[in-house]
Amino acid sequence: MLNINKCLTFGVAISLALILSGCNNVKSSEVISQNVSTYEYSDMTCSQLEGEMVFLNNAANSAGNVVDKKNSSAKGKNAAAFILFWPALFLIDDNSSEAQQYARLKGEYEAVQRTHRKNEC
């Protein structure tokens, strides 16, 4: 009976570790843009707004790629840690800071788009 209790305890600990380790890893498609005010862009000309949209689109695409790469890397590390040494699951870094930056860039891009439409460019 003692071996069954040890196995159950070990199984619960590993399950909990897996659940906790994957909490903050997201794919770029799951990131919701932050709400950004259009005030910063209200005095820009149409050509300035278009240039800003190109810049923000490129920056957001790069940030999205980083979010996805870090998410993929974390999944591989989780699998390896689970197989080799489950306490290491608590040390695996998530991609929450990258996802926050990506959300901000998406929000800024949408704010520029709204200003662009509002100015009838």
C-alpha cells in the first residue's frame, strides 16, 4: 500500500508541476492587443501615419515571432524536464514579458489605424 501512495503522490506532484509551468506560455495568436489611445497619433499627417503603420507592423511581426519561438522552446523544455528531472519545471522561463510587448505593439498599430481612418487618409 505504501508504494501506491508514493506513486500517487509523485503523479500528483508531476501533474501540478506541468500545470503550473505552462500557465504563462502563449502563442502569438492568443495575445490580445492592449487598448492604446489615438492621442499620440492625432497630429500626424497621412504619410506619417502610414510610415508608423509600416514600422509598427514590422515590429509586431518580429515580437510575435519571438513569442512563438519562446513558447515552442518552453514546450520542449517542459517535455525534457518532465522526463529527466521534474523539479526543473519550476525553473523554466515563460514568455509573458514578450507577450506583453507584443500586445502593446498590436495596440499601437490599431491606434494608428483608427487615426488613419479618422483622418480619412
